[in-house]
Amino acid sequence: MKHENPSFANGMFKFNCPHCKGEIEINAEVLSQVNTEYAGKYPCPLDGCVKEIEFPTTAEAEALQATASALAAPPVGGAAPAPAPPPQGNPAATPTAAPTGSAAAPPSQPAVTPPEIVPGFHGSKMASLEREAVSVHRLCVKTILHGDCVKDKKDTFDETVSKFLSDLEEGNLIGVHPVQYTADEKKGTDFGVLVVYRTTPEEE
């Protein structure tokens, strides 16, 4: 059986079950799912009923939404004019004259001359900061090869890399990158790591 008394308000569709007469309230997403996946027919969700009913179709839902929008729209003549201010309590008071001319301009602010911008490296406008950064930090790289850490059949590669990284100041490590290299055709391909880090003049 088909639903009864459909309406739409505050983003929700409302209608009554034709069997139990109870009111059902669902949003547009659920109604769209019922129409798409269940061909518009679904058991009444109210307790004690669960009889199949026909929900509003997509066309009916759009009509309900359009009707609700039309009822909520302002009148054609536009908004009502603002009420006139109440009369002054003192009849002898002189009415305040409307200001003439433009409103008083705010006090002018003194002109501020922008600092001179000197292009830096690669067209950067932060030359002074770049020079300061160069004077304080310096980028360095350290390549640790696996073959250099094998001596007398003892492999100390992990210990060597760990010690170098632990000796760096906190925050100076930029990155650790794996590398592969070929020392000669007999030994084949070996590996290592490339450590990129920062140093300060004191550390050098």
C-alpha cells in the first residue's frame, strides 16, 4: 500500500504508514537508497508493523521539496521596510540633524618606506638570511661503503653507520640514502649509504 500524508520540512521527509498510521521520518539519502535498491518498497520501520509500504518516489520527493521551498521563500514585494524610529521622549528636544558630506576620514598613517630587497642566490629575495644560514650551517655528505667495513672476515658495517649517526648533533641529520657501486668486475656489485648532514663552524 502507498504512503499517506507526505510532507518535507527541515531536510526530512515525513509520511504516515497506511497500515499502522504511524509517522515515518527519513532523510533524502535514505529515501534515495529505498528507491534505488528496493524499487521504492520497504517494510514499515515502526515497531510492531513491518508491513511493506510504497515510499515517495523520486519525482514525488522533488515535488515535496519544491513546495517546501516555495512556502519558505519571501513575498514577491521583498522584505518589509524597517519600522520608523520611536519618537523622542522629550518634546522640547531638538532633533539631531543628519550629518552632511562624507564621513570623517581616519587619521592618515605615516608612510612607511619598505626595506630595500637585494636578490639573493637563484633569484631569492632573502639574501641576508641565506648568507646567515651559510655562515652558521654547512651541508656535508659522508659515504660509508660496505666493503670498507669488512676486515678479517668481520663485517662492522652496521656498527660503523650507527656510530657515525649517533655522533651527529640532534637535528643535524638530513637524510640517509642507500647506494650501490661496483669496485671491479671480480668483486661484483656492493652497497653502502650516503649520509647528508649539517655541520657548524665549531664542528669543523
